[in-house]
Amino acid sequence: MSEPAEELLETFPNPNPGRDFTIDIDCPEFTSVCPKTGHPDFGTIHVTYVPDERCIELKSLKLYLQSYRQRGIFYEAATNVILDHLVTASAPRRMTVIGDFSARGGITTKVTVTYPAS
């Protein structure tokens, strides 16, 4: 299976680096593949962050998340890898990524990861 394409992530200068403000991003079309069954997984990725010097460019985020489409990865791993890659790319003051995954077999899963770790 393909690896997430971290190099697709782009940033731009924060227009107000002297002020704390929150950016909320919802990505409702996240897809990956269950590594055990090969079935597609669907979910919404929610990103909330306070930028420092750099902000995440949204088209690059969309392309980055699309790189998971054929990747066999568990929900917990996907959410943690996404946070790691976004933190590496943008060096935010704070960030939370929530993977809110659709029901499969009557079970939904929501994974929340934060930076810095509490």
C-alpha cells in the first residue's frame, strides 16, 4: 500500500503571528482502507490549530489526505500520523486532530490526538 504523501503539505506565512487565533478545518471526505479486511473506511478529519509562523494551505491538505485513499491503516494510526505530519509541516503553537470515522458493523470510532501532548 502507498504511504501518505507528506511532501504534498504546503504552508504560507501567518498573516498575524503576534496574535493567537484558532483555525478549524473539516475534511468530510477522508477515505482509507482497513488493513485487516481491505474494505474502504470513511470518515471526517477535523483539524483545529493555533498557528505560529506558518498556516496550512488547504488545497495541499486536501491532496495530502487523498493520498490515504489506497492506504491500509487503522483509524488510530491514521489520526496520529496526520497530526505528526501537520505539526512537522506547520510547527503550530497547538493542534488537535480528530478522526471521526463512519459506522462499520454498527460501531463508530472517534480518535482525538493533540500537540503538544498533554
